[in-house]
Amino acid sequence: MNKLRGNDLRKIGFPEGKSINLALDILEDKQLKKLDKGSALALLQKVKADPYSYLRDSLWRDLAKEFISDSNRSVGLNPEIKDYRRYGEAFIEDGARKQMDIAMQLPVTLDGALMPDAHQGYGLPIGGVLAVDNAVIPYGVGMDIGCRMALSVFALPRTYLDQRTQELKKLLHYHTRFGSKEIFKTPTDDPILTRPEFKEIAIVRSKREAAINQLGSSGSGNHFVEWGLVDITAEDTSLGLPIGQYLGLLSHSGSRGLGAAIAQHYTKVAISKCPLPPEARYLAWLRLDTQEGQEYWRAMNLAGDYASACHHDIHRRLSNALGEKPLAKVENHHNFAWRETLPNGREAIVHRKGATPAGQGVLGVIPGSMTAPGFIVRGRGEQDSIQSASHGAGRRMSRTQAKQSISEGELRRYLRDQGVELIGGGLDEAPVAYKDIHQVMAHQRDLVDVLGSFTPRIVRMDAGGSGKSKYGGE
């Protein structure tokens, strides 16, 4: 290659001194001598951008250390695990509990709780609630920022589900889109797309076109749109529905590619700014009094609002197609961070990764599985749980385990026996993969009051393209 010189490295942001000499020496290694100039510079930029990733590489270690400030090198965990409340501990897997233990050792941690649907994830476990001091943890929020539930309740009787099954299936085919390949030919022009963050934050700006195309669509995995039976069992003025049965529309999805890109970018930034021991690496935080912290906070809130706009579009399309206006709506989200005040009066940033806000009087929906009921709930404001509850039944099997434990034929027979119509979907979302929602609810009686239930009857999910509409339409 054309030999690199110190001036080439200064142009890509290398500071004067030791780092330049180290980089030039490393490039003399016989494995790297064959690189052309552009590839060598690109590699050095990677080391500079994410030095923590190179600390275990004997070739790059010394150079990587030059890009980690002395203050960041000293970040460590507290020796003691702060006490936190665990709900339904008997059936929470060890991996989730250990992840929460590590989170409770962070120097910024103030309080925490683990919900009964908890299972292992990246960084903070799914079902983990963590209150920290003046900081935000991108992987404490999660990949699917602002993922949420949205329920519309219609003044149509139970018999409507039985008599109009094919019609309701067609409405899902025509008016919903799933995964990365299905988009509407004419996406909705929503005010969310004019937000200043789409111009002012680079990672958000790069995803604006995708956000336009994906508006009103749902993700893959456990995301769904479904018709079902709403059974209101308790009078509640905030919900405004008499006791009785109704047709319901329930959706579950998040911020699509926009949220994922924000999570990936700022997790990388956090890791480079706040290197932690390997077991805590994905709990790296951004201080809210820094430019990066403020950028993430704005981007996170935009992603949450975008997820809400997607649900509003889904429900608007289907309500119009049904020819009915909802009597009531309930919407709640997880995978987010809120600025809240703890019982001791201290302000905190509360992360709920796969956990539902359950402040006093706050309404929400906690789903079960495609054959198990979900529950419409009202929060009780329990302080031990940091005013939180579970976000669903929670997985008891990994996706791989689920695929190995049930066949396609067994799943279809089981759904038929339960009276559930499934469009798309995969074996990884089979009901057997989930915990018993009734057990989960039993462990959070102190956290929420149950106002009613939602029982799925016609479910649409992504299936890698196999769930695509056979009816045509837009």
C-alpha cells in the first residue's frame, strides 16, 4: 500500500503523540502490510470509534487504551448488590436474575425491581426495572424503543366474531403490514415525520426514509395485530365501559428500523464512553448532562412517539374499514426510560425494559399468548415495583427451543382446538413457548387491578413473507 504518514492519521482525528506512533508501528505487522491505504485508515477509524472492542486483542490493545480516557478506565461495579424486589421469583430463570444483580451493582443505580415475566436479554433483563441517577442506558431501554400495546374496543357483540370471521381476516390482510418487506404503497403522511430530530440528529436523519415507508406497519417476532373478545368485568370511570362483552382490536409493535438504529448507535457510543467489566458491558450509560446523553434522550422520545403513530395508523385503517368508531382505547408502552421521582423525593431515570408502567390509576394491557387471554389493568402505584408490572406472560423457552418442541401440524391443531385463526406466525411464537399468564398475574396482584380481559380469536403476525396477503389490496 501507499505508506501511511502521521498527517493521514491526524486527518481522521488521531491526536498528536503516542497514538500516531503506535498506529504506524501496528501497520508494519505482516498481516496488515497488504492492506491498501483506504482499508488501513478505515480500520484505524474503527479502533478509534470503539476502542473497548479491541482491548482483548493483543495487537490493538495498546492503541485502544489511548482512546479511553483515564476517567472512563476507572469505571467499575460496586462490590455489593443493592437490594431489589423480585416478583414470582420461583419461575424466573437464573440468567435474568444474574443480569439484574449486575445492574444493581452499577455506580449510578438507585433502585430496581424484577417482574414475574422476566427472562434473559442483553444488558438489563427483559422484565427489569432500573432507576438510575442522571443517566440513561441504551440497552436498559432495549432495541425496540417504545414498543407498545394498543387496544380499541367496539360496540359489536360476541356473535360478530363468529359470524364475520372471514371478513375480519380479510381486513387484517388488506390493512396491516409486517416485517421488513411489506409496506403500504401510499404510507400515511403523519406529523411525526416533520419533527426537528429528523434533521438535527444524524442517526435519525439517516432513517427518515425508512420511517416514512414503515409507518403503520408492525415488526416481526412476537408483534401482532389481532381481533378478539373484550370482556369487561369491573366498572371503571377512566375506561368508560359498562360490564359486558365487546369486539376488540389489539396490536403489539414498536419503533421499527428507526428504534433499532438508535439503540445500536448509542449503545456503541455508550460502550466507548463508559467501558465496564465484560459482564456489565451492555449496561454502559450516557450521562444526561452530556451532548451524547441529550441526543439519545431526544432520539428515544422520537422513537417512542413514532411507535405510537404506527399504532394509531393501524387502528385508524382498521376502524375505518370496519365502519365503527371505538368506544374506548387503551395504550401503554415499555422499552423506554422515564424521568420520575422516587418515594424519597429523589429524581431518577426509570428504565422499563419489557415492563409496563403501573402508576396509580394508569391503564394498560398485559397480553398472554395467541391462545391465552390478556388483561386490561389499572396500576396501583406500588412503590416496591417502582410503579411497574409485567409486559406480558414472558418466554419460558427460547425461540430455538420452541421450534424444536412443536411441529407445524401440532401448532395448527392446537390453534384449531382453541378456536384461534392464525395468519402468518412461526413456531417460535407457539403458545407453549410462553409462561402461564394466570400465574404471572397471580404474582402481581399488588401491582395492578384487573378491569377485564382480551381473548384472541384472529391473529396476524409476520412469517418471513408467508403471511403476505392472498387477497391483494394496497
